[in-house]
Amino acid sequence: MRVAIVTLGCDKNTVDSEYIAGLFEAAGHEVCTPENAVHFDALLINTCCFITPAKEESIDAILSWAVEKGRRRKTGKPFRLYVVGCLAERYARDLVSTIPEIDGMVGVGRWREIVRMVEEGGTSGRVPIVVSSGLPEVKITRSMPRRKLDAFPYAFLKIADGCSHTCAFCAIPRIKGAYRSVPRRILLSEAERLVSRGAREINLVAQDINDYGRDLGEPDALVRLVKDIVRIPGRFWVRLLYFYPRPLTEGLIRLMCEEEKVCPYIDIPLQHFSPRILERMGRLHESRRILEMLEEWRARIPDVILRTTFIVGYPGETRVDFEYLLQKVREFKFDRVGVFIYSPEEDTPAAGEKPQVPHVTAVRRLDCLMRAQAEISLEKNRRLIGSVRDVLIEEAFPEEGVYIARSKADAPEVDGVTCVSSASPLKVGTFIRVRITDAQTYDLSGEPA
């Protein structure tokens, strides 16, 4: 059987899709992406429903493939359609009742049950639904086979899933359950396999990476895990994503300062700077302490890159609150910033909060914040002209003499890239030194040094 997989949403979903692909291959099936296959027997859509735009993207994808399913049935190339992951976990019965083309639904963390459902092929005569009866839980207690679905020389290593924080705006604890760390021995084995198969950057991901191991009763577990991973032979980078706003341990700061393989890169979603809004969000709301912490990292970690995300238009956000956020962004000059418009999620405390900020106002605030950050980013990038840095080649267009690369300062899929011009061919998955020759708002241009 040939199984196609579509992945939507975050990098944790990317890992889950690769687990699913690995399980299908281990069971003797062929796995592909729909872009690379004319015909397949089953299509799985791994969905996201973190915020409203993610739900809409997932639903649009399901509807689009439902139409394609009908078209292919007429041409003699039918396939079965399965919806898995976060959207399935929360809205399985609603989706099945409104989109009859769906052949099965499986919620989060049930990778082996997905394989079994597809193999059975709906023999029961009804649409099977496998979701949690109570609070979901995503827990890995044994090694999983894994098969990458792309050719990029980086990989994500999901070290935990779920979340035990109680942010007023976030539905993740209801979608994924409490924070659950993956045992270190499993992660180390998986990291070794990824490196042996060509990964030159391992991105450790969790909803709150600095909480890793706490639920297992292991103090300072993140530092021990990273130390184990960097001992794997070979040249590769290790990047840590994502930090909750709390101080880093001394061990972690030393690793970022001293270990060549560890990227001095901290992605710490702050969500806002207004103490009043942060308190309404259920977040750490002492802005002065947060800024002192960030300044300490800048002072102690050479070449550290600080990335954050903010939410604008949160219920009750006034013009004064937003102006305070904008002022702090301009003063602190983050290296990377992402901005989201608040999305009310059902069953979260914030969904019923008043007053709601008009959407047009939220859009205007997002645009204002991103324009301010664009100026900061261009200023920082221009300072890099003439400098030499190591980059990892990710994509190659040898006919044009153009190669797409990233440095330690840029996380995959969210940050800028370095466009390298080279008359000599460069190989994807190799590190080279480049001299920066030009700078754009978010991207750089360079040539081999």
C-alpha cells in the first residue's frame, strides 16, 4: 500500500508525521508526499488547531482533498482520506458529520493506531474515530521508527509534548495534555540515527524546553541531554526551541558559551511587555525582571541571538498597553520577532474576556510592530556586511550558481536565509564559510570566503 502524508502546523507535527511514516514503512508500506506521487491508496492529513488561522488552514486542506478524492474516484484512482492530529482530537465528530469523504479520524499521540486503522481500511462499515475519552496525553516510552519526508539537512527532535502551564489564551493543554518528557535514552538513540542519516542541525523542540525532565524527577536534565547529543561524532549544530520566560541554568549558559555545536540562539515567546496584559494572560508579568534576564544573556553569551513572539489585540489591550510594547521592542532591539493577532480559543479563560479589541485595530498594531522590527532587522543585517560566517547549505540551484543557506543565527522555517552565489558547485548538507556582501530586511547575500 502507498500512503501519502500532508503535514500542517508546528515542528512537533513534523516529527509526528515522520513517526507515522516510519511506522508505515516498518509495516511494509510505501510512504510519500502527495507532491511526489501520482497515485496513492491513502492520504493522511496531520492537522493543527492551535489558533483560528491554523484551524482554517487544516479545514481548507481537508475540504480540498475531499474534492480531489471525488475527482480521482471518477478517474479510477481512488484513495481513502484520514484526518489525524490536533484538529481530529478536538473536533473529530463534528468533522465526520460535515465532511462525509473522511474515512477515519485519529487524535494526538496515537501513531500506531493510525497504521492499524489504515490497514483495516474501514471494514467495519462505519467511520472509525480514535480520540481520548478524557484529557489527552502524548507520551513516548519507547523508540519510534522514523522516516524524514523532506530532503533538508536539518531535523527536529521532540524532547517533550503537551504543556502544564495555565496561560489564559492557550488551548494546548486541552489538546495535548500535560507536559511529558521523552526519556533521554530514547532521544539520544534518535539523535544518533538522525545524524547518521545526514542531519546537520538537530533542533530540540518542546512547548517549554527548559522544563525538560522535571516530570521525570531529573534535575538539570536538559543540560545532560545536550551534553550527550554533542558527543555524537560528526559536525552538526544543536538548536534549542522554545524557552519559557525564566532564568537559564548556569550549565545551559556555559554550553551556549563554550560548546561549538550548540547554537547561541534563544527563542523565548514573551507574548507582551505590558504588565497588565501579561497578568491577564496568566504569564510572568514583571517586565523589568524579564528585561534584566534578557540583558544578562546578551552580556554573558557571545553572539547570542534572541528571538521572541508577541500577541497583539489581546482582550483589554489598550492603546497605552500597545505603545508600551512597541517602545520596549524599539529599545531592546530583538534579533528576531514574530507577531500574532490574538485568536479566541474555546474552553480557554481568555475567550470570554472583555473588552475584545476590534480586528482592524489588531491588524494595525501588528503592522506597526512588524514595521518597527523590520527597521531593527535591516539595521542589524547591514552591520554584518563584510563579516565572515559559517553557514549550512540547504538548497542548491547550480544552474544559476545560487545556494540557500542558514547560519547559527537563523532557525529553520521561521528566520531569514543567506543567499550564496558561487561559480563552483556547493553540496546540500555541507558547511562553508561565506563573506556577507549585501543585506536585506531579513535575508543576507554572500559568497564563499
